Amino acid sequence: MIKGYSTQLTRQIGEHLVVAKLGRLGILATPFAGNVPDYDLLASDLSGYSLPLQVKAINGPSWQFSVTSFLEIKFEGERQIVKGKKEIFNPNLICVFVFLKSDGNDEFYVLTVKVLQEHFLKNYKGGIRPRNPKSTHCAIWPKELTKYRDNWKLITEHFNPLK
């Protein structure tokens, strides 16, 4: 298989599942196929209001990030020290995390970038990374997002859909 093909399929399926779900909620949405740097979908209603959304899809087991997207990290030799939150361009950007399972059994978690940042602030400890001291890799698992499962109200509260 061509390198990256599976990743692109996962991204595509995740984005289109979110578009379909929003349509069922009476909200128009369109994906941008990775061409917009800060969001993946634009959702809108008939009044002209629109809302950018970020979609992160996985087949399992967790979503992967660099903690430097969320936190200020200082290096003292091989030791990482968490200095605090990084200023984020749009902390209220809504993210839909999609865990692809089987057709009709996919899971959706809806939260803001600010919530994600708080999670990493609480859980990323810094210190000396055992394999690669310069690694800023971090991850979040579906079980850590349980309270945001099917939290579509975070999106729908912004709209006046016609049903």
C-alpha cells in the first residue's frame, strides 16, 4: 500500500462522518480535504452563521500530538520542564475526535482546544523521556474523553437549524 494511504482514508472517513452527523442535526457542513491549516470543516446555517471545526480521526488506540502545540516546554539538558500553557490562536475552536470502529459503531467526542490544552497541562509531566529526551510526544485515549462523548450540543448551541 502507498505510504500514508491508510492515514488519508482515516482522515477522510472521519471528516465525512462528522459532516453526515451535522447534516442529521440540521447543520450544513463541508470538508476542505486538508487544505486549510487550522480547521477541517466549515459548518453553517441558513442565517449565514458559520463555525470552523477541527476533526481528528483514528482507527485506534489513541490520538497523537506534540505537547508543544499546547504547552511551553523548557529544556535543561535532557530534562523537560513544563512552564505553563502556550498561547493558542483559537482556544475555543471545537474539535471532533472520531474513533473509527465498525460501520455504525464509531465514537465521537466533541470538545474545545482549550479543554485539550488543560488535559495536557494536568497530565504531561516533563522530566527526562526514557527513549528520546527531546521527544515531546503526547497522546490522549478515548477513555480520557468519556465525558465529551456525543457532546454535539457544543456545536448545535451555535446554530438555528431549520428542521
